[in-house]
Amino acid sequence: MYKRILVAVDGSELSRLAVMQAARLAQSCGAIVQALYVVDSTDIYYGIGPYDPGGVTEALLTYGEAVLQDAAASLAGAGVEHCTKLRKTSVAPGRVAATIELEAQEWNADLIVMGTHGRRGMQRLLMGSVAQGVVHRSTRPVLLVRHSAQRADKSEPATVSTSNDAH
């Protein structure tokens, strides 16, 4: 069973649901959970307007620390052994999915847990999907959590889907 669960967090409600799901799994398997926040170093933010990009970076780091504190509090409240990691830069600008997979490899995670918005069509083309990128790249199981409010059938609770396609 799973002994090391990496949960990618971003501060969204879906991220909180992913932390709760990771905690439930960790409780049932006696696993340790690492909450990971990756600062999106997309350089498109830095060419807009006359402002200090260092200030934006500092704000993103502060936000990431707060998100990790929230995840740690939830995991501690569930009685789950845990740690947190703030990744200050992605492997390349905008490559958050690749960074999550690299962190999972380096930490030797048995499972990656993360929320997904379940975007389709144009929305997905314009905004992309970190979850899809992780599923595509990962050689380990990936558990995706989506809130029931985003499903067509809203009578069901949060949904969970897994992928374990080796590439």
C-alpha cells in the first residue's frame, strides 16, 4: 500500500479537498504525506507594466507558505504524519506539472494526489491543466479529486479518479 503520498496544493478549495483525501488515505495505510506548493515562475507576469517583479515573487512565496501552513494544520488535525515543501521555482517557467512529477520522484512518492477543475474545450485550451500534465508525465499513480459542484450530476460527492499509466 502507499507509504509516501505527495499532495500538490495551490490554496484552492479543490486543493483543500485533495489534502483531506490524502489524509484519509494516509490514515488507512499509515503513510506520511508531503504537501507541496510550487511557485509558478511563468515569466509572462514580469513583462507587464512598471512594477517590481521581486515584489510579485515575494507575494507568491508568502502565499505559498500560508497555503502550506493550512495544509499542515489539516493534516495534523487528522493525526497524519506530514511534512511540507515550498518549491520556489519550477523546473522551467510555467512547467508546474513537470515540477510536481520531479518532486514526486525525488521524494520517492508512491502516490500523487491533487485537485482538478475538470475544464473542457476552450477553457482547457486557454488555461491548460496542471493535473493533466502530471497524469501524462507520471510513472506513479495519480489520484485526482474534483468537487461535486463541477460535475454534471451534482448529487454525488467529490469524485476521485486515478491513473497509473507508465510512460
